[in-house]
Amino acid sequence: MLIAGYKLSNHAKERLYLRVEIKTKWIAQALESPLMVKTVSEYEVHYYKDISQYGGRVLKVVVNPVTKVIVTVFFDRRLKRYENRL
């Protein structure tokens, strides 16, 4: 499965299976129109997107831009507290 041109790692597939509340369209939105992007290294980039349909919680998508793989995806509880600052 491709989402916005990225493949899902096995870990990301497992996270989506266990976290059924996360929609693939939200992952695509995070990658295509992020609220914020943080480059950790050339192999790790974090995309953040506030999801209004899920109470404004912030979805974090971690990708490897070199291999075009989504490493993991989850709602970042730490960013919920700073929602108004983003």
C-alpha cells in the first residue's frame, strides 16, 4: 500500500492495525500539507498534522525520505498540550 508515495513499514502497518482510529487519509494529509515538519536527520523526518475530526489531536508521521518508507504513525500526546502554540 502506498500513501502519498510512501510505503508502510511492517511496524507502521502493525500500528495502523492496532490503532484503528488512525485513518490513512489523515496520514496522506500530514505528508501533503503538514502543520509542522521536523528533520531529525537525512534518514528521519517527522510530519505533524492536527486532525480536527479527532478532537484536534496532533498526528505524527515518521518517515525515511531516502527509502520513501513510513516508519511509524501515532497521535503525539506531548503536542496536544502545545496545540495552541503550533
